[in-house]
Amino acid sequence: MKLIFDNPGCNFEACREAEAWCENHDIAYGAMERDQPRGLMVGGYVIAKWSNLRPHERATLDGKMTGNMLSGPVVIELKGEPAGYPFIESRYADDNFF
């Protein structure tokens, strides 16, 4: 599956839109690193910068985020079909904190 985020502007708009999409689909994204992809993995993970990931760690990722994070476009490539990444309305919808 491939998604392209091309929100015009030069203040990380496309990047933030891609990150929001990931958050809404319970996909963790790796730290930003100049001219490197960002790893993607389903679930609540903390993913290191691309250059700090070993080859076997990269192989276990569910996908990657590439492109110009500053001005776009940003591309998300994930394994599988869109139905495998359902929209999550709210991460804490079932929790009653108050």
C-alpha cells in the first residue's frame, strides 16, 4: 500500500499530515533523520533513527515513510492492503478518566 501526502507549504505540513494518518491508524513512526526514511510499525513502539536500525530490525518493520519532510511530498509505504490498517477514532475512547 502506498499513500502520498502533498500538502503545500514549507513548514512540515505534509509530514505532520502523514504522522497524523499514522497515529489515527495505530502506526508508530521513527525519528526524523536528514535524507533517510522513517520506519513504521503497527502498535505502540518507539523506533530509532534509520541509521541506528540494524538490517534485521529494518526487515521487521511494517513499512517506511520517505520524502521531503520539510516541504513534501511525503510517501508512506506499508505492507498489505488498506483494510489491514483500520481507522482508530480515539486511542483512549474506552477509557473514562473523569
